[in-house]
Amino acid sequence: GVTYPSNSYSASFDGTNDYIDTGEAFNFIQQTCEFTVTCWAKFTNHASTAANQFILGNTNSGSQVGMMLWYDNRSSSGANKQLRVVVSPDTSSTAFYVNVNNGITDNNWHHIAVTGSGSGGTLKMYRDGSLIGSTAGLTTTTNTSLHDMLLGAVGTTPALFFGGNLDEVATFNRELTSSEIDKIRSSPYSYVGATSIYRFENNANDSVGTNNGTNNGATFVTSEKPY
């Protein structure tokens, strides 16, 4: 595994135009539907009635195609502090959602994980090491336009953003078990077989591979996730 003795920084996003482009580090998500994404997230203001904040999302996300992880508290949609994830291969196919009311109810750090168990399998979402929602029947795709993934935003332009801090965004090309996710969440933390880890130690580099992110406005601050 990969274990880090310390972590001093996180990436801060202003909610207006900051994001990090990770390129094709996430291309296996739609191709195999066997994956795990984990991260620490801290919202600047989770209670905003206009909140529709994207922790991560594909550059090609029209009609919610691809993969997106976001927080939704818009009164217009009737959402109730929902933590949401969707995986969808194209506009003509079923989109697989996990929507959890009161998924985030404060501005504190939370560990979030999303897993897929393969084609026809189950999409799951964890918060702070505990399973909070799932749905079955994932569908794969060969659509290469879904490869690029943004941290802190979604869309080709992009137009929708995240306000707050992210830390230790990690991707895996397999479904982690609940015990593995909880081990990552707890201290000491360890990542076994990760394809990419973005620790944001004053940069957007990949700590275990070569898929360095391209930073577009995010800053690196000493507010870090708890252990």
C-alpha cells in the first residue's frame, strides 16, 4: 500500500471558477463500472439554498452523462441537503443515481467514497466510513468523451463549481470493501493499489502515478482533513 506520514495542505475552491483537470485518470469508471473514488470534502457553506456544488464531474456532462459527485440543496429541485452521485453511459440509457437526503449537514470535513462493482453491479456511496446509499444495475460504455474528469467542477466549459476544500482525492480501478474504505478514512491511512492520488501538497500532482492534474485557480491552504 501507499502510506503517508503527514498531510499539511488541501485544495481550496472558491465556488466561482476554480477547478483542477485530472485528464483521463478516471477513464475506467464508465468503461468497466468497477471503481472506487475517495476524497475528503469540506463545504464553505452547505446550507446555501442555491447550492448545487460539484465535488467532481466529467467534462462531457450534458444531461448528467458520465460520472458526477455533488451536493444539492436547491429549493427548486426539492432537494434536502442531498449528497448525490450519478453514473450514466449516454443520454439514451438509464442513469444510476444514489441520492441521500441530509448527506451533509454542516461545514465540517467529511470522508466520501463512491464504488462500483462492475457491469450490472451496484453503485454505492459511503460517508465517514459508513454505507449511506446504493443502487444496482450499472451499465458500461465505450464513449471516450467521458474520460476527462474535473475536481471542483463539472461540464465542458465548465459552469458549475464547488466551494470549499478537497483533500486526498484517490481513484482505484476496483471496488474497495467497506473495511478498506474505513481504513483509508482512519489513521494511520493507507491506500492499496490506487491508480491516482491527489494530495494537494502545494500542487495538483498525482502522488502514485504520472497523471498530474492541471490547476485552474485552486489554492493550496493549510486547512487539512482530520485524522
